[in-house]
Amino acid sequence: MTHVLILGASGMLGRKLCREVQSALNASTLTLADVMAPDIPGGVPADTRARAVDITDGAALDELIAEKPNIIFHLAAIVSGEAEADFEKGYRINLDGTRYLFVAIRLSGASTDYCPRVVFSSSLAVFGGPYPEQVPDSFLAAPQNSYGAQKAMSELLLADYSRRRIFDGVGLRLPTICVRPGAPNKAASGFFSNIIREPLQGKPALLPVPDTLRAWLASPRAAVKNLLLAAELDTSQLGARRTFNLPGLSVTVAEQIEALRDVAGAAAVGLIERQHDPSVEDIVSAWPARFDAALATALGFQADASFASIISNFLEDDME
Amino acid sequence: MTHVLILGASGMLGRKLCREVQSALNASTLTLADVMAPDIPGGVPADTRARAVDITDGAALDELIAEKPNIIFHLAAIVSGEAEADFEKGYRINLDGTRYLFVAIRLSGASTDYCPRVVFSSSLAVFGGPYPEQVPDSFLAAPQNSYGAQKAMSELLLADYSRRRIFDGVGLRLPTICVRPGAPNKAASGFFSNIIREPLQGKPALLPVPDTLRAWLASPRAAVKNLLLAAELDTSQLGARRTFNLPGLSVTVAEQIEALRDVAGAAAVGLIERQHDPSVEDIVSAWPARFDAALATALGFQADASFASIISNFLEDDME
């Protein structure tokens, strides 16, 4: 009887993840929570509940956690661009919200042996340069934007609460997700997806950075697979470091564009319009683009095989 | 007209620091704040005020900051042993207290160009193994106790607020302070001082760890000197990484004891009683004992010359 809770269930990864928990995690109960009650899609357990939960409302989290879900995916956050634009809101949702969740688990488990698995989606935005050629697992978190600071602080909470056995936490620093389906969001990294998704659908897309910019990418499919692996990971392999870098694909924008050309031809590539935006470049160029994700690889986490396969995944899973 | 505020002014470093700010920082006004109003010692500016401030009381911090001190030393914290024993209190004082201070500065400066220097005392407790032979400036913070987690989170806040130019922050990861004067406190690292201070004063001291345990130490005099340097540092040399490791002295307990023997003879050494305490050893053995403090050294921060000189400092400054 596994009860899975997904916080941030209306987000792009949440919507994909919820369809996998029955088969991958043998979930019999699923709670989908987001600031507005999420739609319940097909392919979920019969006992699936949708809840509207403001993550900055500690009492609402207490109620959710009182149902004692065994596996909690904490994917709720506002994105980098929004956290940078609204300083208070970023800390309130991305830091305080995480803490309210963790405190709710602590209070709920205080007199019982309740100790759920918590899978937290962190980000390579926790890093700041200068970087070595490849960023090792031991590299410090020195974020250069508020979103990264909030994620890095949440990672520290995750580790300390796990060390105290309040819950059993695993944090994954997700690569930049590409190709994101649907409408553009406020993430500074959105263009990595826009320049592929929009031209594939015959629409124009803005490219705000130089072709030479390199990024560490993963498809939604790879991200979901790795989140599911984290939900069942043997955490005795982790020691005190509960958050780690995931494997990804290191590609330049030029390499992305060439892969698009191979799949969809010059006409698609012609839909990409270069319009430099220094504020976007400042944020995304501060993120490292090459990792030695040795720990995650040893634990069985996987990257996409190539950018061509990332495009194939999009065409199979999300093409409208 | 420099106004210096010391939060945590009744602590060991605060009491030493306040006597130096007039000459070292040309302070004309000094505010000493702690949970109980601090005693005002000699050697301070004529305009010195003592304030009782609970750092978890945001409104009280707002009042302090409304006076717009130019240099703020944030030394207020509960120590590692206490933060480990009382989970909630540790987060409330060591994390929330720091945040209330930073928010008070943000709100106070929102409509003005107020941007004070904030000097924050952090700790090598932010680190957790496995360690390389020497810990570099780029090594990650992976704390293995709650105190370290709270300090690491405060460092992240310091960096993000500084990047936003809300204040101009410098964080110093102080080595373990030795020889601490006065009565033992609840810090797990207290024995490093106890085994020197107590025998020098003819009293017994417990040694809870093996002689082979190595630590990264600094005298109170070196710590105060480095805090004063941080108050006037040209922060354009720092970039985004606002907190760094200070130089220190890497010594084993055995080397400490040999230095004590040289100064005070076998009778003093005989006052050290070995009484193994795994809970203390667990905490202190998790801290790294050798650093390459390249950045701080390049910026002019200094370590003590030898453990013998650390003992001399104690005899000159603090022997009762």
C-alpha cells in the first residue's frame, strides 16, 4: 500500500510523473497537490486525490502530511526568472514552502516511526563560477541568483532533516529540462526548449544567447525516470550528502540547432530569430555545462543518449 | 562618523572585538546588542549603547537597524552542541535570527542608499567529509550537524543579499577558537581550549577525543584581527563568493599537549584526564583540519604563527 504525494503536480514534470507512479512505484494511492487543485489525468491509481495547497500555508501542509504518504515528491517552486524578479515571493515559496513541508513531516512523525522518502528537485542553479573543466560532485554551491540560493538552502535542510531521520531525503540537481512541452514559462532557461519546440510546430522562437553557449540538458523523460529511481534508491549509499548532480548531456546551442536541422530541415532552423538578451545570458551562462556526475552514474541514474534522442522523445511524448 | 553594531556582543569574540573598534575602525558610535544588555567595558567610544535584543524578534531588529549602523558584526548564535540538542531553537536563532537581521536591513534600505557592511562569523562546521588532503576554497558545504547547516544557509543568504546590494557582506569561516577564556560553553569543540586553559590555571580538564585528532585552530586575538580586516575589506575582490575559509593552524591534540608541556611542564599536562566521549568525537572529527585558505591569505587574513604563540596570547590576554 504505497501512497505517493506529488507537490507541484501541475508543473510539467509533475504532470508526467503522476502517470508513472502506479506502474513504477506500485502506488495504490496518489495525492496530487498544487496551488490550484490539479486535473487528474488518465493512467493514475483509482484512489487519486487532487488538492489545492498553498505551500506557504503551514496548516495546509500539516493536513496533507497527516495522511502519511510514503513517498513525497517535492517539485513545487517558482522558476528562476520569477524568483529573481520578486525577491520576497521567491524566498516565501522556494525556501519557506520547503521548510513548512519538512516541519510538517517532523511534527507528524514526532511520536511515530513515520519516516517517508522525500524526493526533492533541485537545480544546477545552485552553482556559480569560476568552474573547473568538469564540475565534480564535491563542488561548492555558490549560486549567482536567488532561485539558486533558495534551492541550495533547501538542499541543506533536506540533508539535515535526513540526518536526523525525520525523513529519508534524496535531492536531484536536475539538468536544464529540454524539450519542455507547452507554453513558454518564466524560467530564464526556457529558450533552450523554445528554439526546438516552436520551430518543430512551425512557429518562430527567439534565441537570446550566442550559439556558443553550452548547457547541461536532460529530456523530461530522463528527468521523470531519474525521479522515480530516487524514490526507491537505497539511501545507505549516499552518506550525509543527500543531493547530487544528475548525469546530463553537454551541448551547445549550435549543436542543438544542428540536431533540429537534421530532424526538421533548414525551414525549421529559419524560424529561430536571434535577439540577444543580456539578462537571460547573465543567468544561464552562470550555470556550469559540464559535470562529472560520478556518484549519480554509479547509483544508476542516466542521461539521454544524444540531443537527437531528446528531440525524438519530444516528438513521441509531447508533439501537439 | 562610523557607527558599529555588534550582535552577540556578550560572546567571547564580541567582548574582545568591542574594545578594538574605536582604534581599528575609527568608530564614533558603538551599539552592543545581545539577548541581555551587554556590560559596557573600557576602551570603547564615548557614544556606546548597550541593547537587549532577541534576534528572533524581527521588530527589535528593525529598531536596531533604523539607526543605520555602517558596520554590523553578526556574531550572534547558539553553539554547535546546543543547536544539536535543540533542533527548533537552533534553526530559530541561527537561521531565522540571521534572516530577520537581513530583512531588517533590506526594509530599512529600501528607499535609501543605505548599504552597510555586514561581517558574519561562520564556521568550518559547514563542511562534511570525505575531504581531500587540503580543503580548497571551492569545496562544498556539506554539514554533518544542524549548527553547520544553519551557518551554511546563512552564508547563502549573505551572498544573495550582497549580490542584490542590500548590504555588503563578508562571511568568515572561523577556525576553532583556542584558547577560549572563561568558563566552558556547550560547544562540542570546547575541550580544545579546556585542556590548555584549565591546566594553566592549575585545574583539571577532560579530554574526550584521541590525541591523534587534528584541528584547525586560531587564537581569539587572530580571530578579532581578521574580523576587523573583514570590516574594511575591498569586497570587489570577492566576486559572488562572500564567505571564505580563514587561515588557521593545523595541529593535533598531541601537539597541543606538547606545547603545553613546554610552557607549563609535566604537572600541567598531568591535569588532563582522558575520558572518551563518542558524541563529541563524532562532531569534531567531522570537521576538516587542513585547508588551503588561498583566497583569505591573498586578501591579507592571517593565522597564528604556532600553537606556542596561541598559548602566549592566552597568557597575555586572558590568564586569570
